[in-house]
Amino acid sequence: MIAGCALPFAPVWTDTTTIAWPAPVQAVTSTSAIVVPYRPTELTATVPCSALGAATAAGPTVGALVTGPEPGALVVTGDAARFGGATVDLRATATSDCRAVITANSSGVSVLAPDGQRTDLPDQPVPQVFGFHTDLTPPDAAGISVTARVTDPFTTSPSAVKYGVIAVQVAAACVALEVLRRSGPPRRRRPRRRLRWRRVWWVDVAVIATLASWAVIGPLAVDDGWASTIARNVAATGNPGNYYRWWNAAEVPFAFSEELFAPWTMVSTAPLWLRMPSTLLAVATWFVVSRGVLGAALPVRAGTSRVRLLSAACLLAAWLPFNLGTRPESFVALGVTTALALALRARRPGELSLLALVVALVVPISPNGILMVAPIVVFAPRLLAALRAGSPSRVHVCAHLLALGCIGAVGLTVIFADQTWDALVTASDWHTFFGPALPWYDEPDRYRYLLDASQQGSSPKRLPVLLTVAMIPVVGLLGYPRRYRDYLGRTATRLAAVVAIALALFAVSPSKWSYHLGAAAGLFAALLTVGVVLVARRARTPDRYVAIVGIGGSALLIAAVALAFDGPNAWWLPAVYDVPWASEPPRPLGVPLNSPVPWLIAALAGSALVHRRRRRLTGIAAGSPNIVVVTALGVVVTLLLGSFIAAPLRRPAGSLAVANLHRIEGSRVCGLADDVQLLPDGPVLSASDDGGEQLTGFRRQAGFLPAAPPPDPLGTGTSAYLWGSRTPDEQATGSMTSTWFDLPPLAANGGVAVSVSGRTDGANRLGFEFGRADGARVVTLGERTPVDRPAADEDPGHPLWRSIGIDASVIPTGADRVRIRAVDGRTDDLGWLAVTGPRLRSTLGLTEFLEGQGPVLIVWPMAFLFPCVRNTVTVSAGVATTPRTVIESPRPFLIDDRRREIGGVFATLTEFGVLHEIPSRLVGHPEVDWGTVEVYDDVARDAYRRTVSRALVPGFGGAPHPAPER
């Protein structure tokens, strides 16, 4: 235990990155540089007088050196250096080797002007760095240089001393496990009911088959891409940082699940492979619930087919909506359920040692590991009795407590094996600052999300939670009164207390997303199963009290079920599946499941049928809650499985289920990339001599919103020809027929495209008209209307220009002319249309395109879907590589990685350079917004020299702790 407590402070090797710009023998040209945090530990910039003079001659706003936007960054002009709101004059001299030198570190900023005057600003932080930019030409900028040093408190590796401490702690834990295992009275052997277990083997097979099928067809979890990308970066660099935001702060002390996933990603990053751990955890949880928990809570009935089927339905209903994928809830769910089973069965110190080990391994996985406290608190008397059973004296009790402490210290080993106290303090500070970091009293927000009409509040996610919450008072009222306090009543009441405490413990989590509730899936399943058995037991010999509880419980459960089914069947990132009722409450066969009426009818009819022999109203009333629970569970499991079986049938293109099936077949293994095509632009077409232009209400080289100019300057590139109808008068309408353009023969993967701003729907219309030259005239061959997909997040004040077009396969045979026909018939705020002249385009598969366009940054919602993209951006030792290509999510773009207010690691992409979109589409469904491909190519990428050095430092006070800022 002492060794475990010493681990956070043991010495480690830490990495320091030094960036030198420009790289040796390279000219001084602007480049990106991604540094996290944005302020390096040290920075030295040198600007010679020749560069200062060139900047002065070019103008007062010309920057000789710029590291980012003001006021946080360093900006050096011809006569001054500005940073953090301070300005220092730089007066050039006639000396041949004069220069300005800016030095910054933890002590402040010092500026040595060309005339030798030194200015010290001790309270000034190191300037921010988002890149190195100069407005000067390479000859004028010659001699400018910057050196930046970044010390990352998270990129560490254990020293020999730390390895020794780890070995001591693990050895002590192993010895403690063996000592406690042998302690206590001899274990009593209980008769095995092998025959009963064997009779219900088919339930196990059905559950495992359902979970395996769910791994193929099931939905994405919210953070699948986030967690899998962190794991990939850990495998590539050893750095357990957050990757996308929080300045890449490590997830310490809750990084265990990513570290477990890291070696998994080294084998494959296919979604089906990455889902295997959660599927195996689901199978393990099933056996723990059905054998461990229910075997102790229902020792007689747990092995019957009815109870086994019931527990299977309860677990599937609680597990399937929440715990598929790479989020940590599946680990926590298994750990909490195992802790509950051990607490139920604790009789000797050996069970306590296993419980301590489970707690030690689960707590470092997620803040929701705090749920482990629930079964310990409720079963504390039993755990204390088990401790005393193997401790004949107080000395033995103390020794066994110390042994349990040694085992519990395994959690410290997991957390601090490759991290330090400095890393924990820094990460906690950054996480709290950037958020979310909500206090416990904001816990109602979790249930607001659960009841929201979004993917967080989908019907299948609501049902197990609301049904369990409604079952808690029913179980309490039927099990707690003294005259009903038999073994089943006591056990059910304790399970209800465990679930209630677990729900309260969720408040400790700093974020309040509803999908965290999946960590209690095993607890929900256990309580629902035991609760149904309890209700059935009481309904056999009902009295007035039980009947009243049954009526009230039925009303409460019906309200919970109706409220649950009032949510949509919505799931994260719907672009990869087309499920029914995605934006509305599900109504299978037209039945309004969000109404209490069908559930009331089902409860009455089912109870009457079950108790038809007794024909007692008290029996019908007492048993009605079970009918509601069992029916709702069956409906939700059927709805889940049916929805995701139907999804790939409704739209196979881009389907995650189809991609997983292709992976099993080995035919197409690149996931979503196999179903995405890029449509890069080709040459702009030339106007023919055939004329024919007709404009009514449209104007040449005008008619668009000034705040949203076309892709290229007017009269050049794609904007060589342009027409628009926008005028101050929204009521104005018009039509346009462009001149004919020469259309060369097209390849099979070719096509024609234009850029459009405004709307092409409603009374507006846009089409391509094709023709064939016949002497002095053009014979019209037909018109084709392109598919248009306006951006969902478009700002009417800054409308986006988008590329739309026609494939060569649908162009009339023999066509060698094309022209644009447009109609502006709308009279509302969007009653205008602007369009450029036509240009050629080609079709290219996304997988083929990405082969030579790395490194690639895949934003977190999409990162789970591209297993063939191996050349991804890495983040290590405080520096990230700059992506050449970015794959965005469907609109609205989720650009957490570029938002400075939450410590976005890739903020450089918005500070220096511009991302250019390459038009793309989902094969066969161009109307579906699958995402976006963008290329970063305005400035050079990472044109500097990077070196990494290592130093041995203590775990406390050995690494800097930069203060977070926005």
C-alpha cells in the first residue's frame, strides 16, 4: 500500500520538444505549427534589421513575424513587437549584424532591440504559437528564426525506480490476495443443480447470438470516434492525451479504458473489431447477472426458464441502447455488477479481496466508477461480518484491512504506472476549466437530456431507466413492511437501495450526459428481474394492501412506459443508418406506444389471463405491474432489433451494418469510405459562338450576397462566368438562360458542375440543358436537374456556395454543348439565386483519394468509420502534426478540435490557412449529408525542425503547470 501511494511521486522520464523555424537550409516561408498548450514553455525569436527594414518599407501593417492572432501571440512589424497587449519599440540601426531578439519563459518576456536597449516584462506570459507567418518574401525574410520548447507533463515513461515500486506493489497485492483467500472458516460446499442449468442453455445461446448480431447492426455510441482515436494515438505515441481538446490533457486518472484499447487498435481499427471488447463485456455481464447476482438473490428460481428469459430481456433492454462501442460504460457496468454479486455472496475474507480488486480495476476507468460504492454501502453489514469471520482477533482484523488496502492500491498502480502527480493536478485543472465540470446539484440535467427529443432521449434509452426508477417504490412497498420481509423481500429491497444509491452517485460525475446511465445496465437488469419475481410472489396470495400497491405501481409503470415511448427512435450520426421513426415516437402497426391506453389495456387483459383461475380482483390488481414490465421489455427489444435490421434494408449505401458485413466477407473493408465519392473540379468550360443568352431579372457578375462572395474572384477561375438575381427587392423574380458552352467528350467518371448560392427549391429551379451543334444552330437534346443539398447550418446572412452537377452517364448521347437554365420564382427572404458557369468534374473514390493525402484528421464523430485511414495526425510531447486532409462530420460541423475556448488541439487550422472543401457524395444518395472532405493547403505544413529530448524528473514539481486560458 505504501508503494502504491509512492507511485505518483516516483521519478519519470519526460519528453521536451524543441521546434526550430525555419528548418536548416530552408528558406523563411510561412508554416503551420500546432503546439499544445498554445503557449510554449520557452520561446526565442530573432528578427534581423534587414527584415525589419523590408517590413517598414512594405507598410505599417506588414508582419515580419506573426505567431498567431493578437493579443495573445507575438507580432513583429518593422518598428515594434506586440504581445499580450504590450508594445515594445524596435529601432533599427546601421550596424551590419543588428537584430531584435525576443526571449520568453516562465520568468517573463525580454526584448532586446536592435539598438541594444533591453526591455523586461516579468509578468508577461510566453506568447501563443499557432504557426510562423511572415508577409515578406523569402529573400527579405532571410535571417528570421524562432525556437520554441514545449514540455509535456503527460508524455512520460517510468524510470527504473518507478518500475521497482510497481513490482513491489503488485507483489504485495498478490501476497495479500493469497493470504485473504486462505483466511476464514472452510468453505461449505453447496449442492449443484447441474440439470437445471443445463435445461436453459438455449437462453445463453440466444443472448450471446443477440449480442453478437448487435455488434454488426447496432448504432454508434456518441464517443466511439473520440475514444478510438485516443486509443490509436496512445498506441502510436504512448501519449494518453485527449487528442481533440483540453490541450491534449491526459484522461488521468480515468485513462484505463483507452490504455486497454490501445493494443486492440494495433491489430485493426475496423468498427466490428473495436466493438468486440464491449460485446465480450456484455456476455460476461450476462453470466454475472444470471449466475452471480440472481443465483444469490433467487437461489431457487434463478435457473428456471421463465426467470432466465426474463433476466435476458431485462439485460438486453438495458444494455443494447447504451453499451455498444468504445465508451467506458461497458467496463463499469460489468465491474459494478460483479461487485454486487460479490457483495451478495460475501461470507469470507476471500470474497472481500476479490471485491477490493474489482474496485481497484474499475475506478480508474471512468468517473462513473464511483457506482462501486453503492453495493458496498448497502451490504456493508454483510461485508463486515465476512471480515470478522476470518479474523479471530482485532490484530487479525487490522492485518486483513491492511491486506485489503494493498489490493485496493492496485488502482493507484493502474492510474500512476505511467503518469505522475503533476499530470493528475494539471489534467484536473484543465478539465475543470474547459469543462464540462458541472456540480452535483445539476444532476437533473441528465434527465433533461434523457427526456429530450434527440439521440440522448431516444425511446429505447428512456425505457430501462424510467422503468427501473418506477420499479424502485413498487419493490420497496412490497418488500420492506415487516410482514412481507421474507428472504425475497429483503433481497429485493436491498437491490432497490443499491440502484437508488447508484443513481444518486451519478451526480458526482462532472458531465451529465444521459448515455452515462449505461454504467448501471447490470443493476437495472437485476432489479427489474427480482422486482418482477417479487410482484409475482405477492400476487399469488394477495391482500388489500398488495392490491393497492399493484394498482398504484401499475399506474406509475404505465406512465413511465408511455413517457419513454414518447421519445423518437433517434441515434447518433444517423447518416450511417436509416432507422424508422428517427424523428418521432415509434408507432409499430399504428399503435401509439406513447399513450397510456394500450398499456392499460395490456395490463388488465394480461393480468386477467394470468389469474383467470383464481378470478380475484386483488390478484389481477397485484399482478398487473408485471404485465406492464414484461410487455414493455419485449416491445423495446423487438423495436431495437427490428429498427436496425430494417435500417440497412432501407438504405444500404453508407450503412454501418453493411460495412460490418463486408468486413466479415472480406470484400470491402474500408467502411464508410467505400461508399463515398469525391467530385474534384476540372477545367472551366469555354463559351461557344452559338450565343443564346437570355436574362430577365438576372445580372452578369452580380446578383449575389456581398457577404458571401463566389469561390474565385469575379471573372477568374470558376467565377469566370456568373449570373445572379439578388436585388434589394425580395419580391423580384426572374429567369436566366446562359450562353452555350463547348462540352468535350467525357470519360465514364466525368461530369459537369456549377457553383450555386441561394436556393434551387420551391419556386426556384436550376437545370443543365444539353445540345448538339448542327451547323449554325444547336439542337436541344434534353434538360437534366442536378441534386442539390443546401447546408443544414447555413447562415442566411452568409450563404455558402456549393458545387452541384450531373454525371456523364446521364448526359444525352451526342451532346457537345451545355448551358444553364435558372428560374427565380420565390418572393421570400430566400428569393434569389446565383450560379457560375459550367466546369468539368471527375469522380474519385474516397479511399483512393486519401492514399496520398495524409496525414488525415478525422473529426471525432466520424473517426470510428474509416478503418483504412492509417496515416492519421498524431499528437505527442506537446506538438501535433498538421493535417493535409480533414474529414468533417455532417453539418452542423462539430469542430471541438478547433475551438480555442475549450482548448481545441487543432485551433491552428482556423488561425492560419484555410480549409478548402472538395465536393463529395454518398454513392446512390447524393441527398444524404454524409460529411465533408476538406484540404489544408494555404501555407506549408510543419516546415520546421523538431527534436525531442528526455529528462529524468520527480513526479511532483518536475513538470511545468501552464494555467488554462481561453
